[in-house]
Amino acid sequence: MTATPTRAETGALPADPYALRPEDVQAPPVTFRGRFRYLGPGMVLSAAVVGSGELITTTALGAQAGFVLLWLVIISTAIKVWVQMELAQWAILSGKTALEGYSQVKPRTRRGSWINFLWILMDFAKILQRGGIIGGAVAAMSIMFPVMSDPLEMPSLTFWTVIVMASVITLLVSGKYSVVERAAFVAVVVFTLITVALAVGLPLTDFAYSGSDVMSGLTLSLPAGAIGFAVAMFGLTGVGSDEMTTYTYWCLEKGYARWTGPDDGTEERAKRAEGWIKVMRLDVLASWIICTLCTLSFYMIGASVLHPQGLVPKGNDMILTLSRMYTDTMGPWGHWIFLVGAFGVLYSTLIASTASVPRLWTNTLAILGFFDWTDVRKRRRIISTLTIVMPIIWASTFLVIKSPVIMVVIGGMASAGFLVAVVIAVWVLRRQVDRRYRPSPVWTVLLAVSSTAIALIGIYSALEVFGVSIG
């Protein structure tokens, strides 16, 4: 028998992860343990989510409002996953990305719909958020290892900005992203475990909280002056609109749709689809647990340690203020634990953003008609180019504005507003999904509740943009 030549021997490109071919189909696992082995997209998403939203915005909100908004933390992380799963299910069944789905929502043109153009506007606002993430990571390095000036002064910040950007670009362009992502995920897990342990251990310190404090945070009240931060937190914590969109790309690249195969109308294909959709839902559940534990911990630490002292993270001093959560409870050595952990969390978020955003923009260019998305070589060349250019743009915004908290909040407001468009798209695309893939009427009710909550937050964000203040 003659051996089939490998792709390396023939010089061919690897299989297109966005193409559905009969030869790529694979039976889904049928046991919980088997499904667990195929998790992955949600973990990549967690590495992105645990950065700016949880570490910066959630902690700052806890420092500003105290325990009174604890209820919002829980709702924010839980309520959006139903929309995320519905969008991912459509992607698995169709083999198309979220942006391709958005392009089908009327009113539309031959080069995309209003949602695609709205996404472009949102992503320009998200440039500031990503600049804020870079600013947080750079500030941590500048505090630990000041170069050419005192910590947090321009020479040291500029030096570390160049180093951080060069490392991210080199790692991603060199094809070592998978290694970096695994290392970044380990950093997130370790730092999250430390943070959860600290939150649970706070009652043993001088910053102890009581059961009545926790209960006061479950009364659904909203203090004056905290609405803007609350909206930003809703947009940033848990899965935001950009994470929901990006999640479909990771599901496709993982193989859930490719293993399901093209829709040939057979019962075998339908059963494969049901199996891989179950894997996706378990993947979402695992990432939701990680995000919720992390978010609650950051908020409670901010409310217990920073709020009583009147410390609210601002400007470049954000990292120093946040480090007080650790130094005030663990002593001077806690300062270093925080700085190393904070850099790991923010750096992993930067890695995830640098991997995902060029894909989204490349897909957008294809939808706008600039090139054929199925041209794998050209697609990869554009992604590689944007992987170099975009982080440089993000870093430049930080060096100009130099206020990570404000930059992250602006991005969060934009993300919260775009969530409304995502909800509309999900309900439109849902009509294309066979009813057999809807587990029960309860599922539809939860999706409706999720959609309503997201719509209300989005409406508030839009009113704020046009100068109409509520509360």
C-alpha cells in the first residue's frame, strides 16, 4: 500500500478550520468525562475575560459602591451566557462566524448589515479599552522594574510598553501562540485561586466582612453616582458582546462545526450536531464558573479593603491602589504577589485580544468585499499583518491618554451598547435553527430574560451617549 503524502511533504496548507468537509466529521463524546476532554474555547475566553473587567472595573466598582452592588456582579456574569450559547449553537450548525451571521440581519446591503457597521464603530471605542489593558500590564512592570526613570514616569512606561508589545507580536507572529496561551491560562488560574482564597480569608483579617454586609449587597439597590460604572461592569464582566462574537471563532477553530460536518439532512449529522452542541454548553458552563468566582472575589475584596479606606483606582496609580488589596491584608510581600499576578492576568488578556481582534477585522474586510474569506493564504496573511499593526495602535493610545481605568470603562460602555445588536441578531438567526436543538421551553424563557436585561442596559448606554442622564 502506498502511503498518503503528508501536508508538509506536499507543501499544502492545513485544513481550513472554517470549512465543513465530509472527511473531517467525527463522532462526539457521549460521557461527561469524554466531553470534558474537548473543552477549550471557553478557557481561551476566560483568559480574555478575567483581565480588564474583573481586575480593573469590578474592583473599582466595589471600591466605589461597597457591597451594595454585589447583586449586579452575580447577574452580570450569569445572564449573558444564554445569548452566548445560542449564538455559538448557530455557528456550529451553520459553520459560519458571528460576523457572517450579523451580515444577514436586515436592513442590510451586499457588503454587510447595520450590525457589521455598528461593530466597526464599537471596536474603535474598544481600542481605548485594549490600551488600558496594556497600560495596566506596563504599569505593573514599571513598578517592579523601573527603567530610565522612577516608576510610572514616561521613560519607564515607554520602555516597558515597547518590550511588552514586542513580546506579544513576536510570540504570535512566530506561531507560538498555543504555548503562550497555555502559559497565560496557568497564570490566570493561579492568580484566581489566590484571589478567591484571599476573599474567603478576609473575615480573618482587619478588613473582615459580615453576613449582613453580603446580604446588603443582594437587595437590588443602585446608589447614586454608580450607574455609569455599573453599566460598564455589565459590559465588561462575564462575556461581553465582543467575547460572544469571538467565541464563535474559537468554537469553529476548535473543530465543533468541522466535526459536525456539512448539513446533508441526515439523522447521523443531526445526532453529531447535538453531541457537539452539548460539548459547547459544558465548555460555556466551565468558563462561566471561572469568571463568576473571579468576579465575585475581586468585587468583595474591593468592597472590603478599598471602600472603607476611600481608595478608588484612578489613572496610572490604578495598579498601586489595587495592590493595597494585598499589602493591607498580607503584608509587604503581598505587593509583589499582586504585581506578578496582575501582569499575568492582563498579559493573558492582551494575548487573547491580539489573537482574536485581527481575525474579526479580517472577517469584516471579507464581508465588505475586499477579499474572499475562503482564500486561506490571503486570510492568514491579513491576520498576520493586523497582528503586528493593531497592538501598536492600542499601545499608542495608552501612552497618550495614560488613564487605564477611564480607557477600560469607555470600552465597557461601548461593549454594553453593542450587546443589544447581538441580541437582535441572535433572535433573527434563531429562526434558522431546527427546533430539535432547543432543549426545552425553559431555555427560551431564560434566553428572553437574558435578552431583555441586555436590551435595557444597552438602551441606558445609548441615552448616556446622547447626554440623557437617568439616575
